[in-house]
Amino acid sequence: MNSSGSSFWSSGSVPLIDAEVLSSIITVASDIALVVSRRGKVLSVLINPNETSFGKLSHWEDRPLTDFLTRESRPKIEAVMEAMEKGEVPSRSVELNHSDNAVWEFPIRYSFHPFGSDGSFLMLGRDLRPIAETQQQLVQAQMSLEQGYEARREFDARYRLLLRTVRDCIVFVSVNDGKIKDLNDPAAALLQSTREDLIGASFAQEFRDKRREEFTEALINAAISETSTGVDVQSRRGRQRVVITPQVFRAAGERILICRLTTAEESATRFDNLSNNLASVFEKGSDAIVFTSVTGMIEACNDAFLDLVDAAHAVDVRGRGLADFLGRGQIDMSVLVENARRTGQMRMYSTKLLNDFGAKTPVEMSVTFIEDRSEPTLGFIIRDISRVDAMRKAPLQTSEESSRNVMELVGSATLKEIVSETTDVVEKMCIETAVSLTRNNRVAAAEMLGLSRQSLYVKLRKYGLLNKDGDSDGE
């Protein structure tokens, strides 16, 4: 007996295999098996019971195999049949693509074996989908790695450029060991050293009488505190008072402190100037400025707001709801507050401001959600646009582009159809905007547009917007 065991198979020790047993062996040994006559007709189709994706292929039997192959696969099977006719058994597998009402997405790899004395042969097929899917996953993983690498390079370039061009003194410090991970040139100059010498050095050693553990803990406490104004220290080399304003973030599983360094004199000057400038804008600005609680209760306002609502003193409006002075009341307030709390701010919201006597003034409002404190606040800037609104309503010449777009319709439609079409476009845009601003609140959107709820419902159905944001009415 040799190593291949061929003497066993040729010694006559192998019993004859029952047809059903042979069929079972073939189906288990392959994903799909075909018995094909020497003329190319499919005599039998056997499917592995574990492969349900092939479906039922019994209709292949008694039909030419080429009927179920794609055009590029037919020459391959014809070459195999010619070789089998000459008594040559193909030593290599052949990949064939099947087509049965639709082209199969993945090929089948077949091996060929003589089967019987009438020239028929057995095709044992292996589904290549698992291999193809694995290859696709590898390709996608490689593409993701390349995209991640390119994104990392782009991020590094932006980071280096930002660090080099920013004028503030910036230092990155590791929370784990308190060492400087990176800094820019202004920070190195403030510490009277070079960037190369400071990277990897202990940050605490750059200041007088600071131990690493206590200093790092003080920076972390200042970073997470809502009221901290920074950490006052004295530089070791220049004996200069420095204020460190830290923020903490996590990157790649490591906590990092980003510290902005300013001299005590610079910090005081900057803070005083900014406070004075903001106070002057609040008191003397032409636009109304109002600060409210998150529920919309007025906490502070400037004289410009008092002028808009014809109030004599700030005490007359303080403690009242800003919704009392809005044209659509709580609907306007809800739209402003919800959008500000969701995105941090909202700009250019048009409405009307009411005074206690019922007079209306067209305004545009911007709101900012201020949450860096224990009790969040809403800041509103309100601009009187009554003059601008009047100019908008005045007849203006249309732009060349708009005129050209309308002129192109002339000749292809009647005047009535052109006017109707352009009106529908504007109407649809207005409805979409109102639904978006009110976050699909149909009642609020209808009141904002001056429509009844039923009219809005009809128009939503007309423009196919009824199910755009879900079936809920959002009430």
C-alpha cells in the first residue's frame, strides 16, 4: 500500500454503493451537483440541504445546461465537454456563472468527473459566495483603513496649522503622568524655553512650588468646575504670574488637559475690556436684547426692548413671559426655545412683537441657549424690521435669473398655468418651513401660516408632505 491509499481502492475491498447513499454523499460533499449527458443535457440536479439560497432547480433537468449559463460561461463548458469527449478529464476547476431569470451574483466553482459509461459526467460545485463576501469585507476594511489614514493625516495637518497660527498660549498635558504632550511656540516663549525642550517635560516643574499630583488635581478641578476662573501660578524661570484655564477631554482612552496660559495682567485687561464692551452694547445698542429663563420669563432687558413694547421701565416687564409680547404667543416661544435647546441657537426667526396696547411691530429674532452655568439662560436679540418689511412689500423688479426662468415657460404653458405653478412652489416651500420650525406640530404650523388645521391638512396631502415626517400629527 502506498501513502495515497490507492491500493485500497483498486483491491476490490470497496463495496458497491447504493444509489440513494451515493446521492446523499454527493449532496453533502458539494453545494450543488449536476449530472450532465455527453450532449450537455442536465440529467439530475442535487442541492446540499444546508444551502437554501439556491431555491428549487428541478426545472433544469432534461434541458441544456447552456440555457442556465451566462454568455461568457458557455464557451467554458463547451471546452470541458470537448475534453470529456476525448477522454480527457479537466484537472482544474472551472468557475461558471448561472443565469436563471436573473444572473446569479456569485459564480460556482465546478470540478468535473466521468460518470457512467454513456459519456455523462458529474459536476461538483462549490458556492463562492462565502469567499466573495470575505473578499468584499477585506476590501471594505482596507478602504476604511485608507480613509481613516487620510482623515488622520488631514486632521494632523489642521491640528499643526491651528497650533502654529493661534496666538493664545496652548499646552496639552497628560492627566496620567502630568507631562507636556504638545504646546505651541507662544506657550514656550511664555515659559521662557523651547518647544523641543518642553515636550515630554513635567508641566508642574515649569512653575514654582508645584508638585505634580496636587497640581494636576487642581487643574482637573478647575476644568470641571462651572465657576472657576483658572489656576493662578508663577512661572519658574521668569517669575511671572500666569493664569491657567484648563479643559479636559478624552482621546484614545487617555484623559488630556488643554491649558490656555495668560499672564495675570493680560487676563485682567481682556476680561475688563470685554465686560465693558458688552455692557455698552447692552445699554446703548439699537437692537433689543432680552435674557430669560428656560421657561421664557424675562430676567433682564435693555432700553431698545422697552422702546419696542412701549414700556416705561424694566420693572414693568421683568418677571413676565416673553411669549406675552410675541405675535403668536406661546407658539413662537416654543419654536424658539425648542430649536435653541436642541442646536444651541436659532437665527433670523420672523414674527411680530406686541405691546400692551395691541400694536404690532415686525421683528427678526435670534436666540442663544446659554448653559455654562447652574441655571441655564436664553439670550434673545430682537431687531425691528418694519422699514425693511415695507421695502420688501414694495414692487421690485425681478432679477434677471428669475425673469429668465419664468420666460422659459412662456410658450410651453398658458399664463394661468405658469402663475399656478409658481404659486404652488412658493406655497409648498412655506408649508415645509412652517412644519420644520414647529417640528411637525400641525396646530402650531397652521396658526403660524394663518390657516385652519383642516386647510393645512389638505395642502399637506396636496403636496405629498402628509407622511414626510411620520404619520403623527406632532401635537
